[in-house]
Amino acid sequence: MNENLYLLLRRHFPDDPRAPWLVAPNGDTRYYGDIDNATARYAGALQALGLRPGERLLAQVDKSPEVLLLYLATLRLGAVFVPLNTAYTPAELAYFLNDATPRLFVARPEDASALQESASHAGATLLTLGSGGEGTLMDAVAAADPHIPIAELGGDDIASIIYTSGTTGRSKGAMLSHDNLASNALTLIDLWGFVKNDVLLHALPIYHVHGLFVAVHCAMLRGIPMRFLPRFDADEVIRQLPSVTVMMGVPTFYTRLMDTPDFNRDRCRQMRLFISGSAPLLAQTFEAFFAHTGHRILERYGMSEAGMIASNPLEGERVAGTVGFALPGVTLRICAAEHQTVTAGATGVLQMRGPNVFRGYWQMPEKTASEFTDDGFFISGDMATMDGQGRVRIVGREKDLVISGGLNVYPKEIENAIDALEGVNESAVIGVPHADLGEALVAVICPLPGAVIDPDSVITQLKSRLAGFKVPRRIFTVEQLPRNAMGKVQKNLLRERYAQAFDS
Ligand code: MCA
Ligand code: AMP
């Protein structure tokens, strides 16, 4: 049987070709009945440009319906879709191009000249796609042969590589198979009770598992429309709420909505479900949202390496501060050192096994092996507890990771960039509480003797190298970083010292 995910999605398209698929804020609508012809043409273009099964297509493009067609066409061809955060700078892009070695690289038209050299160096053909559907990709699509067969694939074939940052400062590409994506989405449409008359509000970026796979696959497997916003904008979301039934978001979406005057119970009257994930949802946000709207946000837990892993129930109690139970088919356990399972309620590292768990890191077999136990469980790096009923609470992270507005930042990468600046002896980057973003970055810099650090200049220099969300929002200078007896920087002390950095 051909296990190409595109075929699974296509089997669930509504019978009515005029069933809406994507509806833009201005009402422009794309229809389910047009997807198959459009993606056939895109696939014809990609093949003519040299893309073969198993080869990578790297895309750093603004959110638009065309990007979803590009993704679906890549699946059709059996090639591997590699989406990248649009905030990455050309310097960061060079790394991804050299690591993924894509056959094709699709960039925004305005970025093309800055990226051409890196693309050529990596052996990739550069194409452009603008948010209005303009660019050289579309010229190729217009001229394409639309009669390309759908690639015959097994479930283990790789559909996508999602880059996640790493503790060493080097990003790793998590390889997700057609079966990983299909099994997770099939589970979620039942678990979250998607029905034919649902409408999904889509305000997430489409370069992560959350916005691209969880949201889009759930909608397409039920054949329902998505209100497709270019980005999260609280006013636009509030305007759309009366015409949708389900929204997926990161906690920042919910705090921003509550900070907006027009957001009230009446706007949410016909909502069936608000889902939150990618970062911890504070119990106070959960309670405030309930008081504000009468809705209990359904919190779930996921990772790029495993899609959705645990979820609060649709029916039954949604408990603030917990992420609910393992998804059907997923086995979770909490382990202490040497992978011994701890007793119910005790804290340890969350490990998982199931059809959702990825096929390894792209070209990093040793790293992959070190993140799995001998009996095949993936070690998440999240600290958690599980009660006697199997309800999971994420209580911390073993990995040195900050999650800001739902985006992951590994401090090591930022420290490396700061340490390379003139006058810096060493630095430590931490995440501290931030009302809007959950956590925000603070850099504590120890200058070289006699050097003076200008925080504004540090920020300006970092912005030219790193994506904006990775640039610390506050910079402090100290004479010495606190260290323990082993010489390790005591970040817990720094987090305490700067805990109020963003209190207004
Ligand atoms: C933007 N900025 C940020 C962030 N986003 N700073 C810190 N953290 C952020 N998340 C900075 C920009 O660099 C810019 O800085 C300024 O904020 C304004 O940028 P803008 O693009 O206008 O920001 P925004 O529209 O307000 O975006 C905030 C956001 C967005 C809506 C929270 O970041 C977002 O949509 N986050 C969701 C991410 C997501 O989908 N995560 C899922 C991955 P300056 O002004 O200095 O230039 S995790 C995942 O997939 C797993 C599987 C899971 O469990 O879901
Ligand atoms: P990413 O690498 O971007 O896929 O992010 C995955 C990480 O996000 C997980 O390992 C967790 O640390 C975090 N995460 C996702 N969902 C939640 C949640 N509901 N509560 C707490 N942390 C979460």
C-alpha cells in the first residue's frame, strides 16, 4: 500500500469541490476541489527543477496558501520538506543550507540576492515565492507538466525535517516520517473531537510542527475550513472568533487576547475548543481565561521530535498546570538516573515511545543514539511527574532551554555569539518570567578587564547575526559569573537574581 501522507489527506477531502479549504481575512477563499490539480502542477515544476524522492526542499517563506501547496507537492513527489523560521538571518541560513544540502531552496523575493551565494555554495537552486504568490517558483508552476504520478512510499520514508536548536548551540534536524505525521494526526482528530462543521482559526506560523502539522493535518483530515491569518494579531483573531469553532495557540495568544478590550464571553459564544501548547500555560492564565470566557483551555504537550505526545481530555477534567495523559498508542514513563522508572508522583525525565516518535536527527547518528534508551524510548529532556492515573505535569527542563512566546532558544547559541563580541570575557544567557512571552531572554556579561560593555551595541550586533527572537531583551554586566565547586555557571542563582528584570 502506498503510505504517502498526501494520499491519506486527499482521501479525506470533502466530496463537494467547492468546500472551502483556506479563507483569508479579506474573504479570499481556496477550495478543497482545487488542491489536487494545483499540487500536481507544483510537483511537476519541482520535478522539472530536479527535485527527486528523498531530496530536500528548504523553504524560508512568508505564510501563504502557496506554501501549503508547496508542502503538499513535496509530499506528492516523495521529497523532504524543510521549513525554516522566517526570522533567521542570512548568517543562520548558511548553516541550514550546508546541513540540509537541499536540491531546491525557496526564499522570499526580497531575500534572494543576500542568499544566492549561500545557496550556490550548498549546491541548491534558489527559487522565490512572495506572500502574494509572486516569484520564480510560480513561473515554473505555470509552465509545469501536471501529470506526475504520486510517489509510492513506505510509512518510514521521511516527509519533513524540522530543525530544533541544540544544547551545543548547533541546530539538529528532526526527521519525521509519513507514518509519524499520519498516525499523530489521525489520533488527534478523534481525541479532540473534530467534526465536519468545525472551522479552525489558524494564526500560527507554518514552519513548526504546531502550525504546519498539528493544525493543518487536523483540519484537512476532517475536510474542514481554516481561517488562515498571516500571523497572530489579537484584534483580527477577535474579529474572526464568531465564525470559527476551534483555535490552536501558544500561551502568549491567550494572554494577549485577554489584554485586548473587545475580547469577551460573547465573542467566544460559538467556540467549541481552545487548545494551547508549545510552552507552559500558567495556571493563572487558565483560570483567568475561564473567568473571562467560560472556556477551559485544553493544554497539550508536544515536541518537534514527536509531534503531540500528551493531552488533557476533551471530555473529563482539564487540570490547570498539567498536560493530561499520553495520547492513545504513546507510552510515557518518568525515569531517574540509569533510566529507572520512578514511583507515581515523583519527578524525573519524561521518556516516550510510540508511532509519533521521529526517525532520528538528520546526519547525526551518534546524537540520535544518545537520545534513545536501549529499550527504544526517546529521552525528552523535560522533567515531569505522573500521578497514579497517568496524568502528566511538566515541572521543568533538564536541558538548558528557554521558551519565549512558544519559540525555543538554547542559551548556548546566544552565549557563543556574545562571547565572540569585542570586550566580552564570558556570558550566561537565561530565561526569566515575562508577562507576554512567558519567559524572555536576559544576558549576563562579564567583560574583559578594562573593557566597557554597551548594552545597545551588543543588541545591535546580535541582531545582525541572530533571529530577533533569540536576541536578549535585557543585558546586565557583572565582574564575575557565579560558579559552583565544579566551575559550572550557576544559572539558578542568576535566574533568581534577575527574576524581576521585566516587572514593570
Ligand atoms: C517575535 N519576537 C519575539 C518572539 N516573536 N521575541 C521573543 N520571543 C518570541 N516568540 C520579537 C521580534 O524579533 C521583534 O523584535 C518583536 O518581537 C516583534 O516581532 P513580531 O513578529 O511582530 O512578533 P509577534 O507577531 O508579536 O510574535 C509573537 C508571537 C510569535 C505571536 C508569540 O512569536 C508566535 O506566533 N509564536 C508561536 C511560535 C510557535 O508556533 N511555536 C511552536 C513551536 P524587534 O522588535 O526587536 O525586531 S513548538 C512545536 O511546534 C511543538 C511541537 C509544540 O509543542 O507545539
Ligand atoms: P520544540 O523543540 O520547539 O518542539 O519544543 C518542544 C518543547 O516545548 C518541549 O520539550 C517542552 O519543553 C516544551 N513544551 C511543549 N508543550 C508544552 C507544554 N504544554 N507545557 C510545557 N512545556 C511544553
